[in-house]
Amino acid sequence: MTQSNGEFNPFDPTGMLKGMRDSNMEAWAKMMVEYVNTDAYAESTGAMLDAWLTTSSPFRKVMEKSVNQAMEQLNLPTRDDVTRIAERLTNIEMRLDDLDAKLDELPQACGNPSSEAT
């Protein structure tokens, strides 16, 4: 059994090590929080990310082109193909909703309100 009050227990051989570990982790956590909350850290991280994104852009474009060529050779849809189909389906769905709304209004326009569609 372990003691929760933090007192030294002579029968717990790892108690002192656990206490040292906990205090060490608390000190490191406090130091790191203070370090990452500085403006210098934010600026250096931003510069690093900007440089990485700038240098990785050509590689990403080459990789995307290679994947698209492989997908075409395997007769599989590319991301652009799926996006175009999704746009077309959205357009069809909107038109169907418009037609449904017009069909719901049709009995009232004909002067027969008792025969409403359910």
C-alpha cells in the first residue's frame, strides 16, 4: 500500500525515487511552460514552420502529380474526380428539394387544398 500524504515510508523502497521523479517532472513542466509562453519561442517556431512549408511545397506538388498519374493508370478516381461528383450530387439534391417544394405547393395553386400530399 502506498501513502497518499507524502510522508516518508521506510517500507517503501521506491517511495523516495517516486518523490524525486514527481518533483523533477513538476520543475521541468514549470520551466517548459515558461519557455513556450515567450515571444521569442513563438517567433522562432513560426519562422521554422514557414521555412518548412516553403521548402516542402514543391515536393508535395510532385507527389500529388505522381499519385494522380498512378490513380489514372489504375482507373481509380482522383481527389478532383470525387470533388466534382460531390458538387454535382449536391446540385442534384438541391434541385430535387426545389421540385419537392413546388409539388407540395401544386394542390394549393390548383385550388384544391383538401388533396395535400403527405
